[in-house]
Amino acid sequence: MRFAKPLRRLVFLWALSLTACAGDAAMETEPRTFETRAADLAREQFRAALLDPAGPVDADLAAFAAAPPPEAEPLLDEDGRQIVLHGANYMGMEFGWFGHAPEDFERMVSWGFNVVRLPIAWRYLEPDEGVYDADYLIDHVEPTIDAASAAGLRVILDMHQWKWSPCCGGNGAPEWTCDDPTGGDYDWLRQATLFWDHPEYLDHFVDAWEMVAEYFADDDRIWGYDLWNEPQGGLRTIPWTFDNGLLRPLYVRFIEAIRAHHAEPFILFEPNIIHVVGIPFVMDPLPYDRLIYAPHNYPLNTGDGGDYLVSKVGIRRQIERLARDAADHGVPYLLGETGVTSGSSRAEDFSARQHRGVRRAHDEFHVVGLLARQLELRAARWGGRRKRALSELFIPPLPDGHGGAVTRLRVRPGVALFRRDFSQCAGA
């Protein structure tokens, strides 16, 4: 089936900066604060200062942060420093568009990003039942990963689905899993519902992930694997039966298949698709290390051009819910997708009002978040008031990591004033 080529677009993502010291080191009781201006330091000097537990910190344009709930796990690098992820989804490979270029990723790094989420799709890995196509990985996925890694980005590989399958106008599952598709607007719900009646399809899905992990075994260009974008069971997506009865067993199989070949990368897992509209995520914690909770957040359907002016109370409750989910699972939190299309007629309202409200809510609940969904790759270069309004908020050159344990990151929009509050580990 032929379908429209997607726009070149980015979906911005953000990860938390967690408060913790490596090991069992004690924390200072009084936080310490440093301020500086970017112009006062050369780029490399500034970067070095960010990683110094006693030095100045923070970064430009749309950032803020603080510590998540104390029971959540810290996201640390190999040297025990807190990682601050800030980057974007670069869509395309899940739709069959393979136009990613090295300069795209170099531009992202120039914007201050340090991570990219690259969606792929099962339908290209197994186009016919039982026939696995390594050419998809060899010709398209690996060169894209190589370009992103060479530019200096961490790479998250995401097994994507959107509207389930090409057989119903989306992407994800192969067409051969579809049952008499009708082409109707909501046929994807029916297809996703029927899918779970076929345990052999689940076997194939797990095998597809194993194929990917085996291909990239011990490849340090892969920083993380996102198990399944916005997982769903169609009409079966009732959290109290779906989350533990269907989704969790599949997640376990995915993780086992991946780590049998590639143990080092982080594993990102998402809640069920209806979680984004406020339905609870009730899945029991997974018994593995190096996990990251990566929900999406589209308040009042902002991703499809909905009303962006969510109340402060509503925003506060949404962010609190995401933070609590991560704490309940005892894992770091990453906001995997959120935001608005840059071409929307309400984009400026979003950037001027909603984004700032979400920023404040994230700060209050000690998690980091960035609101932007689909911002064209060249948005920062193009003219136009709307794209400037978005790019001024969504392109934040933040520090890559921190010495000590950060308790607050603040940026004054439009002014290169950076502030870090942190508690230093004893003996540092």
C-alpha cells in the first residue's frame, strides 16, 4: 500500500535531571548556588565548568529542572554524574522515508542537543511473515545511527507504531497481521484488538526485536532501546487488564530478547496509549536494571491541534502524575514526546502560555520537561514569527551532565543567565 510521505519533522523530548550522589555518599545539608553568563566563558570552558561539582552551571533558552521524588532512581553516566538529556525525535524511518543527512544531526548538536530518538517499524523488519529483511538495518537504520553518533548524539532506537499499521493508514505492524482491513478511520482500533488473539504474532514481534538487538550487539552507538511507542490493545486497552495481563508479559519478552544480545543500553518503556488522556498506568514494576520510564504528554490533545490553554491546576496534575509513575517504578523519567506542530495556527499561544505553565509545573515536581512535538528540522533557520516563537523556547543548549547532585536548574528566557542549585556529595 502506498501512503503519503511524512514531513521532515522532529518531536522534541526531554529527560529528567535527578538528584542523587553516586554510591552511598552523604549530601551537604545546605544547597549551593552559582550564576554566570554564557558570554563570560568560552564554550569549552563553560562545558568544563558545568561538570565541576564546585563550578557554575546551567544553560540557555527553555530549560528548568529540579529533583524528582526522592525514591526515584538517578540517571547517571559511567562516571557517576547526573545526565541531562535534551534532544528530539527525528521521524521518518518508521514511514519508509530515509532522507536523514549527517548535517541534520550536526545541526541538532549545534542547537545544544545530546540525544536523538529514531523511530523504526516492525513492518520493514519482517515485510512478509517469517521473512526478515536485514537490508532495512544495513541500508537505512545503521547509516542513520552512524551519522547521529558521529555528530555526538546519544541514540535511542524506538520500535514505533502510529495508528497500528500501514493497512489502516499508519505504521508499525506488518500488513500481513491485518484481518480484512476496511480502510475506515478507526480500523486501526479493530486491527489492534484482533492482534492479541494471535499469540504467533507476538512471537514474531519479539523475534523482530531480537533481530535488531543481535544486529547491533555490543554496539556502543546505541544508548537506549524504546520498547514500543504508545503501546495499545485496541479495545482491550483497559489498564486493569491490559497493563499486567498483556503488556507487561510482552515487555518482559522484549527485554529478555534484547539483553540476550545487547545488555548495555538503557531500556525505555512507555505506558499504555490512553494514559496520555489521564487514564492510570497500573503495570507492576519490571524486574530489571537500567530502565527509564518514558511517557508522552499531550494535554487536551495538543498534538492534533487541540486547545493549548490548559489550566495551571490541570498542568500541575499531569506532571505530578508522570513524576509519581516514575517514582512508583523506582526508575528515571524521560518525557519522550510532547508538544505541538510548528505550523499550527495556535503555536504562539502554546509557546507563550502553555509551555511556560508546564515548565513551572515540572520545576515544582522536580522533573525536567520540554514541550514541543513536531518542529520541522529547519525551523530554526527559516523566517516567520511563529517558528521563531517556537524555536526560542525549544532549542536549549543545556549541560550534558553535572558533578554533584542538582536540585534546580533555571534559565531566564532571552537572557543568557544560567543558574544551578545543587548539593555536593561529601568528599567531592
